Amino acid sequence: MWVLCLGFSSMALAQEPVDLEMVSRIRQEAFHHSQVMDILGHLTEDIGPRLTNSPQMALANAWAQEKFKGWGLANVHDEAFDDFGRGWEFSESSVEMLAPRTAPLYALPKAWTPGTNGPVEGEVMRVSIKTRKDLDQYKGKLKGKILLLDDARAYKPGTEADWQRYDAAGLAELQGFALPKDAKRDRAAFLKRYTERQELARAINEFFVAEAALAAIGISGWDNGIIRVGGGGSRRAGESAGVPELSMVAEHYNPLVRALERKETVKLRVNVKARFTDEANQPGYNTVAEIPGSGKASEVVMLGAHMDSWHTGTGASDNGAGVAVMMEAMRILKAVGAKPKRTIRVALWSGEEQGLIGSRAYVAKHFAAYPEPTDPAQKALPASLREPTGALQKKPDYQRFAAYFNMDNGSGRFRGIYAQENTAAMPIFKAWLEPFHDVGATTVTSRNTGSTDHVSFDAVGLPGFQFIQDRLDYSTQVHHSNLDTYDHSSPEDLKQAAAIVASFVWHAATREEKLPRKPLAQD
């Protein structure tokens, strides 16, 4: 694999001024008067998980508005994006084995699946459905049954540390850039598989309801007693939500499969208290607030993180940590009396977990979007998977936009920033990072990173960036799991991140020119 390495001379770095007096004030406030863990604690332990359009998400929006107003921010409001779907919540979940022996089992419901309307008891049956044709063999056989959806899975002992930080070699490796391959054929295959999976999921939901199955249980994607779970059923009014569906820890699921393989009768009692909070599809909401600029107030620097989470933990690492850091950065700037030239705007997104829906809608409304596709196949895809169609339609604020900075990789400390192939921004970022070398932030890489809200800006040619973070246990224990809680967060790391964000947005809001832009592929 060919790798391109990028470097810059000290002369290039020297050309970017750094406001060290402001950096010092930011560091003092961030490191010695931090409120970041108080913010995270209230968001995760008082409000709790924040599935988009759930009652808890509405509480989080209202609370964030109250905090912003209390800090003296301007233009504080919730901004709607259209027709996300119905709200949903659950408050109770239990599974008990009744035969061949009695035992409590640990499982939690998938989002947007119905409750059981009280405890239900039934015999367990294993089903294997890979295509729609596989449904035929189960006609007339599922009534009153509790279904196991997956094979047993052999336990895989971990070979890496649960808690991961970058070492010197890992940071050095980030300096390489792998030249991209032509991905058109791979993308076509991926989209075909995606469409088939979606069609099959809808057919299964309808079939299980029609056949009067009691519930369905799948195996958690992770071992060691961790439940990793997302959505099932459907959040859309008018579509079947299927039967109550749960994800069970692998160590409890595997014995059920093995008992069936031994031809034993397995019976379970399942009780799930879950409900849709709306009859019709509803808009989702992003929460937005500003520090107004002076002199170049019509130009905007943005920072943000997604406030929505999955429902089984409390969304601390994904992405309460990012929300707490971005809110703390705004508090710090107000506390140190920052008077930026450009307006600094924070956005706490919703619908990120379902495909960057909130941030994409915001970018489309305020800055730019591609025309809606006319091809039925493209139109059927979520916006995050569509190919650009036609010329980019730019709004007046497109040229007034300076930069967007995002956080969404857990609570690990910042080690640098991804430049998203914006090579002209790299020497600027190197200069801005230098005052934070002593707290571990040293690296600027030309690489792209994806799967979070800066992509909504980058996709239309706006400078959008995500920071490099230590992973901690994000990828080994907490991501989309029931262990995503406050106790897995690192206070010192979040203090460091808030200081760096505050400094970056300050410099982006006060430098003479907006940040440089890379060319769009369509330009």
C-alpha cells in the first residue's frame, strides 16, 4: 500500500498567529474551575438515555436551553427537522427461564419494538431467516412461541487491553495517508445488501405479528455480559413494529440454543414494559445557541456534538461526553469574557444514531444541499447513503461559514485533529495545537474520519473536523452498550478536551480569514 506523508516547515507554522494570552485564560478556567463533569452527570444520571424523540430527549433539549440562557448565550432555541418518527421509551425488562430449569436471564429490548403488555410465557423455538423465502417454512408454527433469531456464538477471549490510549507509535502511524481505491463496485454491493436487509426486516416484522409469536430474542454483539443493542421494529407510524424483540447477553443466549439442539423443551417468561409516545410521526429537534460576533458577526464558527443516544445505558460516552465538552467550551468562553469577531454557534444534534439526520437537515436548511433524487432506488435510501445528484445548491450563508468542530468518540482526551484531507488547514491546526502539547495533543493528520456529524458539513464542501481521541474502553465495552454510563468517563480527559475546543473555536472566530476549504469532488 502506498502511503503519502505530509509535513510542514517551521516557517509555515510561524505564519499562523496564536493568542497565547487567551489560551492561558482558557486553560485556567478549564483546568481549575471546570463544570464539565457536573454537566455530564446531570445529562446522564438525572435525565438518562436520550433516544431521539423520547421524553428524555425532550428533557435534555429543555435543560440545555436553560443552561445556555443561564450562561448568557444568545439566540437559544430548538430547531426542528422534519418527520423523524415516533418517540419511544421502555421502563422494565425481564426474562426468566422456566424450563429445563429456572434462572434469571439478562436481556434488554431493542428500540421501537412493542412491550409485552404484561408477562408472557411460551416455549422457545429457534428460527433461521436469511431470505424472504425462509419465512414459508414457519407458517402456522410460531403462535405462542418465543423465538431465538441467531446461532450460538463461540466465546472469543480478548487479545487487546480493554482500556486503550495512543502510544508514540500509534500517533506516528496517523501521519500516513493511504491512497483511496475506487470504491464504486464495493458501494453498489453494499447498497444492494442494505436494501435487501431493510426489506427482509420489514417482512419479518409483519410475519411474526401475523403468526402471533410472543417475542423474539437475538444475541448481543459483544461477550463478557455486555448487551450491545440498537433499534428494531420501526419508528415510523404506519409500519409494523413487529413483536417485542430483545438482545440477550451471549453467555445466557448460547445455553438456550444448546438446550434446543439437545431436543430439550425450553420455556421462558418475558416481560417488557415499552411504549410509543406518539401516534403519528413527529419532527426531531436540535438545540442551538450563540456567542454573537462583532465586526464579522455574519460569519459563523460552529461546534457541536450529538445529544441523542441509545436507550440501554445512559449515553455518557456516546455522546454525553461530546455534549458536555461542547457546552463547557461555550461556558468557558463566556467566563473568560471572549468577544469574538465571528459568531460562535453551538449545536447539540439529534437523530445522529439514525444517520446524522439532525445535522444533515441543519446543513441543508442553512448552508447547502444536493437536489432531491428522482431515481426511485436512490430516493428509497436514507439521505446519508444517497449519491449526490445535480449541482450543489448553496444558500447565502454558505460563503459566510468558517468552520465546524465535532466531538464523538467517547470521553478520551484529544491527541490532535483529523484534517479531512484539507491540507491547507493543517499548518493552522499545528500552530493552534502547540500550546496543548504539554497535555498530550500533538498530532494533525491529513486523514478522513467519518460516521459522525462533521460529515454533514464536509459532504457539501464546508470545513468540518473531528478530533483524534484516546479510545479508552469506547470500542471494547461501552459503544452502544448498557455499560455506556458516567463511571466510564474520564474527568481529566474531558477537561483537556474542553480547553482545546474553546481555544480552537476562539482562534477560528478571530483569525483574519476564514479557514481554507478543500475542493469538492464535483467542483
